[in-house]
Amino acid sequence: MAVSKFLPGALASILVLLALLAPPGARASGEKKQILLFNSYHQGFAWSEEETRGLMDVLRPRQTGITMHVEYMDTKRVEFNDRYERQLLNVYAHKYSKAGLDLILALDNNAYDFLRRNHAQLFPGVPVVFGGVSFFKAEQIRPLPLFTGVAETVDAWGTVQCALKLHPGTRRIYVVNDYTPTGRAVHETIRTQLDELDPAIEIVFSGHEDVQEVLARAETLPKDSLILLSVFNRDRSGQFFDKAEMASALAVRSGVPVYGLMETDLGHGIVGGLLTKAYSQGQAMAQIALHVLAGRNPENIPIQTDAGIEPMFDYLRLKMFGIRLADLPEDSVVINRPDSFYREHSAIILSVAALATVQTLIILALILNIGRRRHAEKELRTVQRTLEERVRERTSELRDSEETLRNIFDFSYDASIIYDALGRILEVNRRTVEMFGLEDVDPVTVSLADDLSGQGCPLDTMPPITAEALAGRPQHLEWRGRHYLTGNEFDVEVHLTRILYRGEQAVLANIRDISTRKESENAIRQDLIKFEAILENTLMGIAMSVGRRIVTINRRGAEIFGYAPEEILNSGLDLLLGHYQTEDEFVLAAKTSLAERGEFDTEQAFRSKSGSTVWCRMYAKAVDPADLDRGVIWAWDDITDIRLAQEDLLRTREDAEAANRAKSEFLAAMSHEIRTPMNAIVGMTDITLQTDLNEEQRDYLRTVKDSAQHLLSIINDILDLSKIEARKLELDNVDFDLPFHVGTTIKGLEVQARQKGLDMVLEIDPAVQSCVRGDPLSLRQVLVNLVGNAIKFTHRGAISIRVLPAHRNVRQAGESRTVGVSFEVEDTGIGIPRDFLDTIFQSFSQSTRAFGGTGLGLAICKQLINLMDGDIRVDSTVGKGSVFSFTVWFEPGFSCPIPEEDCRKLPEGPSRPVRVLVAEDNDVNVMVTTLKLEDLGYTYAVAKTGLEVLDLLKRERFDLILMDIEMPVLDGISTTKAIRAAVPGGPIPDPSIPIIGVTAHALKEFRDRSLDAGMDDYVAKPVDFHELAVIINRLIGAIPQPAVRPEPEPDQAAEPLPADAVPAYTPEAAMEHLGVDEGIFADFLVTSRNELELLIGELEQAHAAENRALVGELADTVMSVCKAIGANTAALAAAALVAACSGADDPAPALNRVREEMESLRKIMD
């Protein structure tokens, strides 16, 4: 291996010697070539130095007469961004615009990318040879025919495969690289190469991190890991690192083998790998450069992608990790390897041999009589090299100094112009070009006076000013500049100083654009004018005080008090306060408020100049809240007339409240006086009903009793409101279980919600105190009213009741009610218009009469809540729902009774069989009701609509009807009216059958409506079946057992009639079929027609969705409605659709028939 290293150097020495022996004329022929080398990084960077060495060893500029220009872009240590690139562009344009270059060489990615972007601008027509370019893609230079070179490739795949072979237990590979442009390119190459690696091996790339974070992660790697060092020269914080530094740090901090991709890392801690050699990159690049210099077209020279990758390892690291040399790839280069005597001293042996050869050649040269000339030339070259080196060093120093000064000059914030005594421009910086628009012209050809000065500038004053500056007296002035291209003028500030420029006296003009400042000054001046106009014309008084003196005041402020502004200025506050308040009291109150809240507002009386009282609403704000001595801004308005009007209004309101209290006391007294005889009426009616009376008399007395009870309930509401308003209602104060009480109250309302298809949710926070002391009945009255309203005004959605602990507030010392509970009742109902929110809690106030009621409920709720030290609020949106929130306060409870179950026993069943017709559309309610009826010993049948009730009464015998008030198609009230209107012995044989109304409505008006329609009794949901059983036994026992009418047995073998055999539907036949009069039949038609239209619409939607099951269910409901009204043809069509949906037949024909029958039926109904 040592021999292979020595031979290139020996051969080079021989070739150099032979070249020196050649005739001088052979070396001097030809014109010198000009080559510019762009090095991406800084001088001394190991990778770049190796590339440059390989390049120079092939080109040999001194021997070949090539003039080499070298530029270090320093992008490893300096962030390569757009700003830095523009700076480099300006420098290179300045230096090489007239250099006459023959070739440009670009080392590594940053130089390559810079030239690709700026080649056409900087070096048009000059060929470019690049090298060391990572992640190269052919399309990058497709539009650049003058570009060719060497693509730097790394063999991450080969290195990883080699490492896995040497470390077969590896399960993780940690790839370390930075996020510079080169680092990102190499990162992408590695990721692409390792995509096909065994998935069992985890590949982890370092992130954009600081070096200490990378090393810390390396320290924590498990023993079955490897590190692959890519490129890492700058971390996230911008700190620069030499590659060897990172390799050494990883080797020291980690306990696992470190492999690399670059030859420059070998010998600094990495084990080795298939390493890319920078020297080989440079050599390959130089070979291409020679071809280009020889005249070959770069476009015809292919890109080299296989330069300089060789397996290389460090013997010391191999030994550390126990790796045998025999396991290494063939032809591997191993450094730091202990050699045999020959291998160890081969360099000396070969050097001696080479020296002997050289001596032989020298002897031959001496024989050729060139010894003396050779010696003289050698000394001359030595002297020449020494001088050239000194000149190069001085030139470099001068270039660096010039570049530094130029950067300072160019990157100054101000525009800088150097001109002579005649006003001719000698030099400008970059800011001058930007400020005056000189990008496309040579600034030297521009006249400072004619081209860059505004129209209004006194040009005749410039020579004297320049003369003053050249005399050593700096000048400062404002000036109007002009944009060279657009002619736009702008304000500038100029500072003139004498300098020495290229051996001559000149003036340096530092120019700063002050247009923005001038505009701001003008804007401030205009704003001051506007503010002064506003201040003097506003209708409010405005003033500023410093200490206790008024230092400024506007005209309106003085006029309010009857003064002129100059009469108040510099006066004390006691001038205006008069006898109403002392100055010290006013100042103390103002200072305290300003210190605590940052502002002060008051409404008080002041004294005018005439001595009259002026009421003002006054506001104050400190100029600096931290320092009140800097001044206070005051603003006030004259509210004397408003104050007088408020006093009149207050007196009027007090009179009205006194009248209202008198009214409330009168109502409370009168309600009490009315209630006493009303109770007597109800009691005597009950007693009279227990005597022997005929049925008509009993009906009269029942009517009296029912009317009295209804009137009594209304009077009770009025009495409650009257007691509240008269402040004579006293709350109970008992211990009770709050969650249980609320739960039972809401449970009693759940059935109402389910009846309307609403969800009711009760949420009680566990933090709510269970045992409290207060009035449970008043709380129940409030909840029943609010939740009942929510159910009433909600048609779909849900009702939510939330019980939460109240937020702690400041309770007065000694108050016993310390347990606060907040309630929220939220619904998704119709909402309350905003116009009614302010009056919703007033007596007799209703947002709509559509749902009935007296309008007292919410007023009573508000008063009861107030009596419990609480308040009630409402938030509502029309069409979305309402939220009623209230908070009440209780005393802590100590002994709450344990809730007991209702242990009442049901009465014994009737002595004879009783058959009940249950009219209920809710399946859950049907299940509960029928189970209870079975427990009571009754048989039953179920109807889900009013029409089904009428149909069953025609076909079967029943002893009693449980009639739900709200049912589809035909409700309970209308159905009851139809039954009572039937003719005895007709289609409905027993129109007087007992009917018990069942509903979830808590309002008493529904009970009245049910009884008025002809129902015999009424129970509320949830049904008290003890009460229901008593009512049933009472009703069944109060009537004679009806005669048993033989019913025709169904003909089991009868076939359904064909459609053409069924008589056509007519209103007369339907009225006779139902057995009702014309008025009730008209209501039936309207209800049936609307229900059928809804059902047909839903049926069409289900058919479009191909939901056969739903089509069948809806068709069955259509059939029931048609049968109930006697439309038998339509009923048969619906039955055919049900059969088609149940089987495998296509339902479309049957659906078409239903559509035709419905259209015919609709025409008849209309």
C-alpha cells in the first residue's frame, strides 16, 4: 500500500525534472488561460483543500502558464441566504466584469447553485466545470449547455452493508448530518439509497439540532447500534464545526462504532467505510477542465458520477471493536497499520532508490553541460517564488482590507456619495443605487446637481457648501432628492465631510431618506389641527389639570359653568365646587379612583358663575396612571335637565309603586274572601252527591263541582300572586333531600316529554349538598312551571335540567342561608321573541296565546325565587330554544327524612270480566298500561290512532276506554266527541261507553277540555294506577252491564274482494260508515287528508332510499287510515303494497297504484 502512495509522487517528480530539461521555448508557447475557481467554503477546510490539491496537481498552473483566480465563498461559517448571495453577486460583478475568463471551476453545492442562478448575469458565454456536487440531477443543467463536471456520490448503501457484515447484531443505525444545503442534499441521497434496507433495522436521522443534542442522543444509543456520519459542519445555532471535530466527538461520546462517507473523516474516530475521496474529485474535475480548455464543447462531455470511492479503514478503530482484517472488503486501504520492516521503511528505501535515480539523471544532465545553468535557474526560481509569495500575501491582505471597507461602505444604512470639488460623482454605495434608482446606469455618468436634485433645491448654494466641506468644516442640511428613473422627489438629510479619495480631496455625502419622518410630521401637524377643531367644537367640556390647577379647557367646558375659558385657566377646583364639596374631598376621591381603577367618574353638582347649580356627569383619565402629577384629562356633560327629569320620574314611580302595593293588598284580601265561600261550595257539593239523587241531578252537581274546582285553582294562583306582591306569603322551613325531591319532581314530568317524543335529561352535580332546609313545595312549584313550559313550547329535540352548586358570593354576616343551588332548564323549543324578554316575568304576560295559560306562572316563579334569596334569568333565541336559569339559597339541613316507597295496595278487581280499549300511540306507555291492566285483572285491546278507536268500537265490544289526549290522525278530544255524537244502535253501538282521559299535560285546562268533550274522568301521567283502578271500578259499577250482542264469526275462507268489486268511496258512504254527523265528519276529513299527505311523502322518501321495510310500515299505516274513513279501495291498494314489501315482488307497481288511489281520494275529499 505504501508503494502505491509513493509511486505517483515519484512519477510526478520525474515528469517535473524532464519538463525542466525541456527547452524553454516549448513551455512558453501559447497564451495564458484565465481560470476562476469558486470554492464554496473557507480556506483550510479539509475537504476543500483535498479537492483543490487534486485539481492543482493535474492543472499545474505555474508549469502550464494558467492564471488561477480563487474565491472562497465561506458558506460553511456564514449562512448562505438570499442577502449574502446578493452581496457576493455585487462583489464578483465588480471584480470580474472585465476579467476575460476562459473557464470557471465550481467546488461543491453552494458554488454550483450560485453559478446556476447567476451565470447568465455574471459570466455569459464562459464554460463552467463543477465538482463535489451532492444529489446531482441531470435536469438541473439541462437549460445550461455550458455546464459539465463531476457529481459527488456517496456509497451509503455499500458502507451500511459492509458495517452490517462486520457487526451482524446491529438493529439501529443513527445517521448524523446537518441541514446546510450540502447536508440536505447528502441526506436525501442517503435516504434514497437506504430505502430498500431490511425493515428490521431502524434508520434514525438526526434532526435540525444543536451539536450537544446530537452528541447526547449518541451517548444513549444501545449497544446494537451503529452511527453513520454524513456531513455535519453547522448545527442549528449556526456554530461551525470541522468534519474531523464531529467525527472525534462522536467517537468519544458514543460507545458504538462510527462509520463515515468521506475520506477526510478517516483517522479522526471513524472505523471506516466506502469513502468518497475529495482528492479524486479534484483530479477528475481537472481532467474535464483540460478538455474544455482544449476546445471541446461542455455539452458533449458526460457528467462523471464514479470518481473516487474506495474502501478505507482505521486499524486502531478496527482493533478497538475486534474486527479482523480478513473480514474487510478486498483492496481495502488500512491506515495506522503496523507494518513489517520493509513496509515500515519502504518510504526510505524507495526514497533512496529514487534519489539514486535522480542523482543519475543529474549526472546525465551535468554530462550534457547544463549543470551551471540548472543551478542558476534554480536559484532564480527560488528568489522569484519568494517574491511572488510576498506579493501574493500583500495582495491578499490588501484585497481583504479593501473587501472589508467595501462591505462597510455598501451595507451602510445611509446612501453615500463621493464627489469632487466640481460636483462630479466618483463613487457610490449600494444604498445610493437603491435610493436613487441607479440600477441600470453607471453612477459616475450621473450628475448630482442635474439628475439627483429636486426641482426646488437651490443649486446655486451647492458650490459654497461644498467649498465649506472641503475646507474641513462639516456641513449638515436638508435637501430634496429625485429618483433617477421616475423623477419622484423625496426629502433627505445630508451630512458633508471632507475625505481623501485616491490621493485627491473629495467630499463624502451621507444621505438619509427622511420622507417617512416628514410625512409623520405633516400627519401630526394635521392631526393637531383636527384635534383642536374637535376640542373647540365638541358638545362636551374637556380640560386638563396639573396638580390642582386647570391648565387648558375648551370653550364648551367653560360655557357649561358660565365662564369664558380664560377665566378658568390656572384657577383652582374650588371655583367650580362651591359649597357642594370641598376641594380636598374631591381631589381625594379622584386620586383614589384613578389609583385603583385607572379612571374616575362621578355625577354631582357644581356651582356656575351666576351661583346656580349645574349637574354634570364627569369622567377623568390620568395621562400616566403611574404618575398622577403629569396631569389628568377631564370630560363632562351638562345633565341638569336630565337630573330634574329623573327626580320627577322617581317621584312618579314611587307613587305608582304605592298604588300597586295597594292593589296587591286588595287582591290578596278579596281572593281570601272569595276562597272561603268557594271551599264551602265544593264541600257541600260532595256531601250532596252522597245523597239519593237521580242521574241528571248528579250530572248537574258534578258540573258544579268541576266548575268550582277549576275556579278555585285560578283563585289559588291569584291568591298566591297577591300574597307575594303583598309580602304576606311565608315559606316553609323544613329539612328535605334536595336531589331526591328534584328527581321525583322531574320524573313526574318525564311522561309528558315522552308523549311529545322529547328527551328529558336531568343532571345533578355530585357536589350539590343533599340535605338542605327550606320550602320544598315552593321549589317544586317553580320546577313544575319551568319544565312544564319547556315541554309545552318544545315540539322536537330535548329538555335538559341541570342542578349545580351556586358560585360563592359575599353573603351578609349572620345570614343563615349559606347553601346556594343553581338550576338550568334548557329546551329546543320555539323560543321567546326578544321584545318579550323584558316583560316575560311580569304578571299576565304571554309571548303567545297559542298555548293557553293565564300568564301568572313565571311571575309567581320569579317572586318565589326572590323569596328564596335568588334570582332568575332567561336567554332565548327564536326558533332555537330557551334557557331559564335561577339560583336559590337554603339553610344547611341536619335531619332529612329517608324517602319511603308508596305501599298503597291496589283495590280488588271487579267481580265480572272487564274489557278495556287502550288508545295510546306510545309503545312504552302501551306496555306499561297493559301490564298494569293485566295485574288488575282486565283484558284489553290497543288502538294507536283515533280512527283505529272508532274502527274497533264498530267491530268489538268494550266496557271502558283509556283515551290518550294527543294521538296522530285523530286526537283524543275529537275521538271522544265523535263517540258521544254517535247514534245508539248504529255503527258504534254504545256511544255512552265510559271514557277516561289520559295525558301528560299538567295544565288544568286540558282536564277541562277533556271533560267538556264528554270524557267521564281524567288522570295525569305518570298514571297513579291506584287512582285509576278506583276510577275504573267506580265507572264500571256506576253503569248497568250492557247486553251481550252476538258478534258475527269471521269467515275464515272468505277471499279478499277484488278492487273492482269494492264500492267507490263517497263522502256520504264514509259518513254513514263512521256514524257521525256532518260537522264531525268535516273535521275527520281535514285530519285524515293532512295525515295521508304526510304519510305519502315519507313513503316516497323511503322508496327512494330503497328501504323496503320502512315502505311496508308506512303502507300499513296508510291502510289503517283509509279503512278507518271507509276508503276501502285505497286500503286494498295499500295492503297490496304491504304484501309486495313483505315478499320478493317489486313494490313499484303497487306503489303506483297507491299513488293513483290517493290522487282519486284527494279529489273526492276536496
